[in-house]
Amino acid sequence: MTHDPMIARHAVVVGGGLAGVTAALQLADAGVHVTLLESRPRLGGLAFSFRRGHLTVDNGQHVYLRCCTAYRWFLDRVDGTRHAPLQSRLDVPVLDVAAPHGPRLGRLRRSALPVPLHLAAGLAGYPHLSLAERAGVARAALALKSLDPADPALDGIDFGTWLGRHGQSPRAVEALWDLVGVATLNATAPHASMGLAAMVFKTGLLSEPGAADIGWARVPLGELHHTLARKALDCAGVRVELSTRVREITRGEGGRWHVDVDGERLDTDTVVLAVAQRDAHALLPEGALEDPDRLLDIGTAPILNLHVLYDRKVLRRPFFAALGTPVQWVFDRTEASGLTEGQYLAVSQSAARDEIDTPVGELRQRYLPELELLLPAARSAEVRDFFVTRERTATFAPTPGVGRLRPGARTRLPGLCLAGAWTATGWPATMEGAVRSGFTAASAALSALGRPHEHPLKEAV
């Protein structure tokens, strides 16, 4: 079926997370009339904020890297870049509280030298590894640089096995590879696809000198992913319907689509289904995928976030990573939350399957003493509040073999496209992957409509 590109076309995007918002903006920018449907009362998906008393709290800490060109496009598109600046140069404080002679601070840094020399000085001075381990890390990094992350063979093995084959000690895995990998993949090395690990480390550390520079929101995530995103959608002419659950998606006559919500049927030329994999499985019409049950085989992985309010300042850095303790990453969220007295720290715990259902009281007893080991000033501070947010299905599980389960944007039914970080983006479940999936789904939808369009990034996604 051919389409006259001059005739007005309509698209329905189901899901208002980063993937859905991106797809909606791309379609609207190409001249398509877009309706975005979101079951929640807000946009942003799993990167959102909520109110707790006088505070605005993010459900979890999210960061991005300079190499995340798609998410940086998103920030620009919603006029949010100034609210989520990048480091001028990668600098990660890493505190080891189990060092033989007492707590020791090290730093993962880069220089302005070309790849891979940009990491040489930082690695040479990294105190949490022995000289032999640092040399071994350098050799493994060079081996990583030669890999193709898209090679299906890499998806079939786990990152831990590869690291073992390349001489990485358990200490090197703990103090470097998992320090980065757990936060980006939401899995430890033995449970992570080598293909996805290669993507993370090759792109982030071995593509450009500044690729791994870290950015994070200095305002609540809801300001970026809901308020500013909603403003951008409104300005683009997108009709946004929140608290609206889609009941059924069916194909009508002449290749048109019907999207049923409570009390209304929307007729449209194309549908972008940008929801979690299980929700997509429930809504997919028959014949959309050759084996739709594969979506149910894509597992999920949780993230646990601990929120601690002290009556005084106990941390002088914006964030740090930790070794020798269950604590993984700690961020200062005082200013962003609106707290005016004391300090608010967010502790981000990825790959938290063993603790995701642990009662708040137990987590408090376990983690407050650990924070006192890491932050001596916390020992004399009063804890004014301690609460927990749990995302049980925060990401898809990046297990070996997951690559063959992830579908592309195009389905077998013309005009029906898929988006979401769980689709075949080549990236793990990150904000970057979500935005990239929105690009790909919008491109597929526009191609089906016969609409000429350009990719928003110069690089291929």
C-alpha cells in the first residue's frame, strides 16, 4: 500500500516514557498529527519524581555520559540541557573502606590525550589495584577495543567469563569492571551479556577521550522528563492524554489502526507501542511478531534506592562510588530536592535482587552504619528521615542470550512499530537506549507513511 505524503497522517504513541516522548516529537516534527497515550498521570516512565513533604524526590538516581548522544539530543529538544550539565572531564571518586591501612580514596580520571592514552595516567595512579592488576586491566581494555559488540557470538557468553579469560583478578573485577558495569548494565559480570558489556566499555571508555564524562540532573527528573517534555510536546502540537489506559489495538480496513481506550476509539495510520515488554506482549495484535512469547523471556532486573536526610552536611562531593562495603554509589541530592537545611543523600543500589524486598527497618540497620564508615561526619549527625524506593522491574535483565530476544522496531504488520529500551537498540537499558528506540520507531513509522525524514543525529543509531 502506498501513501500520498501530502495527505495529513495521524499516529498514536502508546506510552509516555522517554521512548514514547521521543517518538512523538519525531513524528510531530515530520508533520504527522500525533496523539500520545500514557496510563500514568505523568510522563517520564521509570525516570520520574514525586513529592514527599516539602521535598521533590527522584525515584532513583540517573546519570548519562557524554557518549549518550541520543539522550543529549532529548535534553536539547526539551530545553533541559542546562539543567543536566556534564563534567568537564571524567572524575569519579572511589572510596575503599576495607583498605589494609584504613579507608583510602582513589579516583578514576581521564586526560585530554587520545584514546587509549587518555586513561593511562588515571589507571597508573588508581590505588585500589596492584601494579600487576593495572597492567592486566590495560591489556583487557585493548582486547575490548578490537571487539564488535554487535557480534552475536558475544551475546552468548557472559562478561565474567571473558574477564577471566583475559586475566582479570577478582579484585580487578570488583574495583573497576563491576564498579562501572553494575551501574550501567544493572548486573554483575557473571550475569551480563558480553555483547552489552563490550558496548558499554568500548563506547564509554574507548571511543573518544571525553566519552565517559558524567552528566546528571541538577533539578528533579520530573522537571526534565515530565514538565519540560510536556511543554515540548504541546509546542509540537502533540495531543497528550495522561491517566489513559489502552485496552486494545486492532487493525482495521485499508491498513488503518484502531486504538481503544476507555470511552473512545482512536483511528490512526500508524501506532508506536512504547511500553514495557510484558505490556507490549499483552497489546500486540496477532501476527505482529513471529514469536511474541519471546518478549516474556526478556527478564527484568531491580534497582533499590535508599534516601537519607541528615541534619548537617556529611558529604562534600557531588557523588562517589564505594568499595569494601555493600554501598555502591552515593549522590548529594540536597539542592535538587529543595532541602534547605541539612543534607539529602541518595544511595543507588543496582543488581539488587537479593535486597529488593528487604523491609525498610532492616535496610536502615544495615546501611546507616556503612554510611558512617564511608562518611565520618555522619557519625555525629542526626538522621531526620530514611526511606526507600524500589523499582522491581527497573531494567530488562542483560543476561547472555538476551540479544536474540529483543525485537526490532518494525513488526510484521505495516504501521505498527515498537519502542522501548528493551528493543534491539544494541544498548543496555539506559535513558540513551530508550531515546534511541524512539528514534528508530519514529523512522520506521515515517517510512511506512511515505514521509521523508532525516535522522536527528549525524551518526547512525
